[in-house]
Amino acid sequence: MKSAAIRAHTDDPSEVEIRNAPVPKPGPGEVRVRMRMAPINPSDFNYIEGTYERAFARMIWNRGVERPTGPNGEPSPAPPYSLGVEGVGVVEESGGGLLGRRLVGKRVAVVSGPPNGTWQEQTLIDAKRAFPVPRSLSDEEACSFFVNPLTALVMVRHLLQVPRGAVLLQTAAGSSLCQMVRNLGRADGFRVIDVVRSRAGAESLRARGSKYVIALEDEDMLEAVHRFAPSGVQFVLDCVGGATGSEALRTLSRGGRMLCYGTLSPEPISLPPRDIMMPMTSIEGFYLAEYLANRSLFQRIGLIRNTAKLIAGGDLATSVEHVYGLDELHTALAHARRPGRSGKILLKLSQ
């Protein structure tokens, strides 16, 4: 079977290989899934570049250990490994267990990641990480079930619990996830201020109905936010870091909360203590894998069902810009990193 893999961490996506690999055999509690479609997410580049491993290695619990582990105690995967964090496919074989046997023949949304990634024709997955999806969802909708929709839903409604009438600012606002946050804002009655780098990106958002847009190419963030919300914003969602994240922190009103969920900039956020002390604001981190690991099976099932309804209803729907075959992976990776995209880049893996 065909599989997209790396031999070692690399900053050059052209070093990702399409190789022939044996069809995997599921062990106890696992299922083998014939993958149909998978998205390219920013988190996939983190696995290519080794961002997660380097971040885990800095944590205090990993001092003196040979292999760094994540917060849940699982070792960080080491290349060589296959790539891809999520996708949709059909369960073809179970390695045993009641849940696995009940999944055989069903179309499922999966969330996993290396070493058994989703960018291959067949993959192994823990049966508890494979969720049947309704027929009403297309492969294009179901393959992007977790990383963006679930992150947007959890951050907005479960962690921040953004109330009606509040103001939320989000960086890198041209992304698919940020469109979902805007949709939730319309549904829940809160305002969203969108921050993007370029004038062209701002114009694209305005053309799609965004009312409060800031292009950092043209204006200072704090001055622009003061125009929209003179007392500041109650909430910030930041996936950039660096200078953009540092400025976003200063837009918070008294008692405001900032949630960091990505690192598009390689630079850290500048955090003068009094910028959070005096207004008594807070800055928090969000990592979807860790959040889900700390939820019960019942809670995870509830989240999945709610997400499916919101995807079908359009609030958490994913806009698709282009679908590539696995043999076109390098073109797809370059496209996924192109600034100003209006939708997700997908990989078609089988029929």
C-alpha cells in the first residue's frame, strides 16, 4: 500500500516520501481502516518538523529521560513514521474486542497521528478513536471532523464559555477554524474581531461577511481594536504567538482571557508581568489531544454527536479549496502553506 512518511524530522516538506508499506495487521483493541480522505492541517507540519517533540522535551517531567512524553504519559513518536492526524475511512478488520468487531464495515472518522498516520491507504487505529459518522456527512466533511470543528467548539463553548454580547478577537483569522468561530459567534450572539497579516486577506474576509477586520499590514492592532471595542475584548484566541500574540494579549479588557492553541510564528510571546497583573487577565494553553484524553468516553461521545450536528447544520462546516491524490502530496503540501487560502486542502486516498 502507499504511505506518506518521513525518515527524520525536517523543515523541508519535499523530503516527505510516498513509499510502499505492508498492509498493517490490527492487534487487540485496534482496527484496520481503509482510508478514503484526509485533510492537511498545521498540526501535520508540526509532526514533519518535530515541533511537538521539541516542546515536550522542554517540560520538567521529561528531564533526564531518553524519549520525551506528552502530558498523558505517552511517548512522543520518533521517525520514521507515517503522517496524518485525522481522516475518514471504512473499518475493514478488527484485532479483537467488542467495540472493534462492532465497527467492521462502518465508515468512521478517525483521529490518531504518527506513528500510524492517516495519509496512507490503510492505517491502524485504537478502536476507541474511530467514530461512526452519519451518512448525511460527505467524506469531505467527515475527514476534517476533529482538529478544526472540535477545537472551535470546545474553546468557544466549553472552555471560554463566551456569552452573548461579548467581544472575541482571533488571530490568523483567514483559517477554516476561524470561520467556524465566526459562525459560532453569529449563532451565540457575540462579536468577533478578525486579525490577519495582509490587506488582501482582510479584503477576502470582508467579502465573506466579516464586519470587524484588522490587516496588520495597514494598521496597528491596538489602535484598530480600540476603534471597534474601546474597553478592549473579553476573549482572545491566538494561534500565532510572536509579536502578533504579544499585541493580542494587550487588547484584553479587565479580567479578560487569552487562549493559545497554535504557534504559526517561531517566536515566543512577550509577556511583561504587569500586562497581566494590573488588569488581572489570564493566558492559557489548549491542546486538543490532551483535552480529549482527560474526558470520559461518555463525554467524548457527547462532543462527537454535538459536533456532527453542527457540521451538518453548517456552523462547523469545512470549506474545501482543493482535493489532491496521494501521488500529488508535495503539490498539496505547498498549496496548504500558501497564504490567503479560502479553504482546506484534502488528500483523496481511496474510493
